Amino acid sequence: MINACAHATFFCKLLCNLRKLLHEKQSSRYRSVGSLHLTTPDNNKLKVGIIGGGHLGKQLALTLLQLVPIPAESLRISTRRPEALEEFQKLGIQCFYHNSNLASWANVIFLCCLPSQLSHICLEIQTSLEKTCVVYSFVAAVPLPRLKLLLNHTNILRPQYECVEDYVNIWGANKEVAAALQDPVILEATCPYIPAGGITLNMKWLEGVCYAALNMCTARKLANPQALLLLNELFLSVHFKYCKKNTASCPKFQPTDFVNKIYVKSLSRNRSFPWFDLTIAQLKKTPFSQCLSTSTVLQRHLTYLYCDLFGISLTKEQPVVSTGSLSQ
């Protein structure tokens, strides 16, 4: 559960940062043409919905509140027993039982329900989902193709975890996930490229995250060169020691990292990237698969980004808690 909540938090942090970058770019463009039509701050906030008020749903809500941090007014929970979530309601979080209303409101929906409940929930929310809404499933028993069919939706993320033998237990006895993730050693162990503690994450999830970011740019009708600039700033702006000395050697995303060379030839500079099916990105080999699996420099950048977003810095021995403010 600690890994699952950590990766969901990382994803939400990325989305918050990307929304901020998109808002700044949009504001700059409107100012350059003298327009006053700007996105309001409230509309720019990431709206997160959780379906399921069990142990996972509660721990995820607390983690997102504390570590992203998601404001209480931007987080809602739909559960069959909202009266059992009095502690969250006191924090200002809306708790109710209306899955379709939650789906029509949220930018991201986390499915924290039982496998036996999933079919009914998908039936309730499928007609309310916006195309841009990311459905993030923790229901391990239901594979992506089935989930795509149930939801009639392609903007879906589903992390897959595997347990390995002969590992050192570093997880401790923390009952609260948010508290556990305050420990730099535990937090480092959740990093996708630093597998520790006996749990590994399928890297196809990280591909899905990157393509989800591109979809956000496409939804804002951003031309592909501008989308790549934003992705470079979002994913590759945190540099490790040797990289800082020679920034020219830092990786930069190119169109061929995400779409094939034939498509790139027809992609004019004023066109957006196509809309990507995130389920396919997580199930099949993509142009980004090769890039992500072979570039150790890119992997190191993503590792440092992950740690930076949580406010820790890596050393050869162990991570050290940053004395500065957390990245938002």
C-alpha cells in the first residue's frame, strides 16, 4: 500500500505542476494579445476523486492531502458509507455516495474498490467521464483490457507490482502511509528505479504517466513543439551532480520518442500530438519504451525528479531530507 500511495502521489504532483505550467503558458499567450480571458485559479486546480472509503481509500486521501498537497476542497470521496468518514468531513472534504457525480467533477479518479464492485461502479460512471479524466485503478484483479471495456474509456492508468524474494524489510510498523513516506529511506525504496523492500513496479506505468501528460497538452490544443518543451521542463529539469556541470548533455524529448518516424514526417509544427490510448501504452511496445529502457541518463533524471518532488535528495549512501520547501 505504501508503494501504491507513493506512486499515486507522484502522479498527482506531476499533474499539479503540469497544470501550473499550462496555465502560465496560456496566461502569457493571452497577455501577448491583450486578452483578459484567463483561466481562473479555481478552474486550474487539480480535482481528485476517490471511489471507495475503505482502508486504501482513507490512506490515499490522507497521503494526497499531506504530501501533494491537495486542498480539501479539491478532494472528494464517494463511498457507500459516507457517515463512516466523519474525520474527513471535518477536514472539509465532501464525502457522499454518488459515483457518477464524482466522475463528472474530477480530473483524476482513483478506484479503491473491491473487484466484485468494479463492474457496477464502471456502469455508473462511464457516461459521466470526460475524455480528459484519468481513471487510476488500484483494482489489481481486473486487467487493463477489461477495465477499458467496462469504462468505454482509454485514459486509464493501472500500476502493476511484483514481490521478490530475499529482501530486507525496511517498511517498519507505521500504520499511516503518509507518516511512513516521511522516512527518506522508505520513500527512496518506493522510487521506480531504486527497487527495494521486495516490491517492484512495472515500468510500463511510467510510460503511461508520460503519455498522460502529453494528452493534457493535446487537450489544451498545444502544438507539439510547445508540448515537448513543457515535458522537458516537467520531467527533465531536475539535474544530478554530473549533469549540472554539462547541461548540454542532458536528454531532451524529441517527437520520435513518443510517435513513430513515419507519423513525425506528417506532423507539422502547429499540430498537436494525437490523443494516446493509455491502455495501449501500458500493454504494448511504444516508441517511448525503447527510449525509457535504454537511456540510463533519462532514468537518472526521472529518479532525481521523483525524489525532488518528495523533498529528498539522493546521496551514495542514503537520501537526505531537503531543507528547502517541497516542490508543488
